[in-house]
Amino acid sequence: MSRLPPFFALRALEAAARHRSYSRAAAELAVTHGAVSHHMRRLEAELGARLFERRGNLMLPTPEAERLAGEVRRGLDVLREGVAAFGEAAERDPLVVSLCVQFASRWLPPRLPGLLADPAGANLEMRVEDRVADFLTDGVDVAVRYGAGGWSGVESEQLLGEVLFPVCSPTVAARHPVRRSQDLLGAPLLHHAHRPWALWFEAFDLAAPPQTGMLFEDSLMLYEAAAQGLGVALARSGLVEGDLESGRLVRPLSSEVATDQGFHLVWRADSRKLARIEALRDWLAAEAAPGVAERATRAA
């Protein structure tokens, strides 16, 4: 015959021949007795030969069926070996992680020792890139992306929700005391092209002042300018914690404004490295959780 019978029918034949029972084959394959019987009748019709004979409570395979069942068993063994080798390769190959620049340069570095000491950090290949990596063509297994989430064709989980708050150097804070949001109207403001101060002032029902002073496309340059005492910057959570802890930057106000943006872990649901991706996801989520809890406490 030019084409193979249905794969499940061959599996049912092998199981029934091995167990000498349709019922036990059905239990192994998680189907009904009737389903196995139906597949055997169709297989007999397709092959043009009888496959089983009933003897009491047993279903005995004919010699021809016994030989075919043996060939199917060998084929299944080959498939199992291939799947096992595939899984071993998935464990052996690096887990390729694409990281956006801000996450890779600000949030992740102080946490790298902990990641590398954890099983989730084993055999990672990290790529830092501004572009959105393609999972199908770029050899990337999992990525950290910035945005609102909800990307089509992939799974995603938010790691860090974004809130905005003013930061400046201690010198600027002393020179331009800020006790309320409106006090910022008289302070030298540093501007980001994609996160204008209007986001802040509108949240507090204030009219944003005309844009004067330095304008930055890059968040990292913006924060460095603020640390050098050039003005007050609107910072994003997760990116300035190190500067705040060291005292290079301070928060003149405790207020903050939430946005619908954030850092998300993104991956394909059908990835062969799914178990390793989930381990990395759980580790990153656990690391991100304290910051979330701290912000919630502060807001309360």
C-alpha cells in the first residue's frame, strides 16, 4: 500500500497485541474500549486481513498482526530516542535571552551574581539589543521587552510595572527645594523625548511648563545628566535604584505616577526549552516582587 494507516491505529494495534486485550490497550492510550475496537476494524479493512481473534477474555493477534506490532514497537522506540535526544539538546544548548538595553544595563547587573548562582542562570547566552528580536529567525528563546504587553503570537508576563517619579542630585535638591509637585515648575527640568513632563503634571492637574533645557533620547544619558547636577529628571522605576541607594540621585518627592508600560518576559509557548524559560521567569519574577511590594507600601 502507498500510504501508512493512521498513526493512532498503529499505536492501538501495538498496545492491543502486547496486552492481548482491547480494554488494557484503551486504558494505556486513555481512550475507550470502543475506540480501540473501531480502529482495529478500520485497520483490518485497510490492510485486508484479520488482526485479532477472541479467545475467552483475550484478544489474540494473528501472526501477521504480531509481526506488524513488532515493527510498530521498533518504530516507536526510534521515535522515543529521537524525542529524548531532542530534549537533551534543549538542555545542552544555551538559553538565548534577548534584553533591551535599559533592563540589561540598569536592573539586571546587581542581580547577576544571584542569577548565575541559581539553576535558572545555567548556560545562558544574553544579547543586549535595541531592536525587537524575532523568535523564529534570530535564534532567540526568550526576551525582555518594554511596552504595554499583549503581543500577538507569544506568551508574556509582566516583570516590572512602570511608575514615574522625579530624581535629581543632592545639590540640585538643596538648591531647588521641592515639597509639592507645583514646586517643580520652578526647577530646571531635564526632558526625555518619549516621557515628557506633561505625564507628571497632568496627573496632578497642573499645566506643564514650556519645554526648555536639555532633551534626551536615551534614558541612561538622562539619568547621568541628573546625577551630574544638570537638573531634575523624570525617572522610570527599576532603572535608578542603584543611583538612589548610592546617593548619586535623590527623590525630592515621594509621589509617583503609574503608566501602562513595563518590562515583560516574552517567549513562544511551543519552545522546546519551555521548562528552562519557566525557571528563568520564576526567578526574575521573584527578584522583581520586592520592588513591587515596596511601591505598594509607599503608595499606601
